[in-house]
Amino acid sequence: MADTQTYKFNVGMTCGGCSNAVNRALTKLDGVSKVDISLETQIVEVQATIPQADVLEAIKKTGKPVTPL
């Protein structure tokens, strides 16, 4: 089994709808085991067994500005 990694991203989210869109995109990915989203700090923390680039691409597809931390 692949090792689980924790990735953090700064994601430009302005409302609950934004954070829900990011959450839906990430929870659909195979290999993602946990998603923590803070709308206040605009930080998304993801635990996954897939590469960070795959997680980053899924967040980008929501149309939100995203920067890996």
C-alpha cells in the first residue's frame, strides 16, 4: 500500500459554496482519504496516496486560485 502524504494548499474561497466545490472535487479522487477545509484561513489540507500534482489539478478544475504550501 502506498504511503499517505499530507498536502496543504492556499485556495481562494469566498463562501461555503466555494469550499463545498473544492471538497466535492477532492473527495471524488481515488486515493484521497481525508480533506480538511478552513474557509477562514483559506487552507485546504488533504491526506492522500496520490501525487500532490494530481490533488493540485483537481483543485484547479474548480476554478479557484490555488497555491501549494
